[in-house]
Amino acid sequence: MPSDSVAQETKTLKVGDSAPDFTLSTAKGTSDKEKVSLSDFRGEKNVVLVFYPFAYTPV
């Protein structure tokens, strides 16, 4: 029976593992690019990802 669980389709990273590449849309007016990928920064800059809820949304 196929599962729709994302957890079964993804790999858990351990400390020291490289993050998989991903692409995200940029906020309007913050970049000359419409989309940016993690690989754009690999070997060039350190990247910190921060996730936080929007105001007035349930957590």
C-alpha cells in the first residue's frame, strides 16, 4: 500500500551532513533573481535557514 507520508520519502540529516539543494522564490525587491538555489552559495558564503510563523497564524 503506497504511503503519502513525506517522512518516508525523505532522509534525515545528521550533524555535518550537507544540505540537499533546493530552490526558493525570492521576496519582491530583495534580489535581482526571481528564484535562488542553495547551490548558488555553495563554496561562496555561509547560509543560515530560519523558519518562523507569520503573525496571527497558529503554531
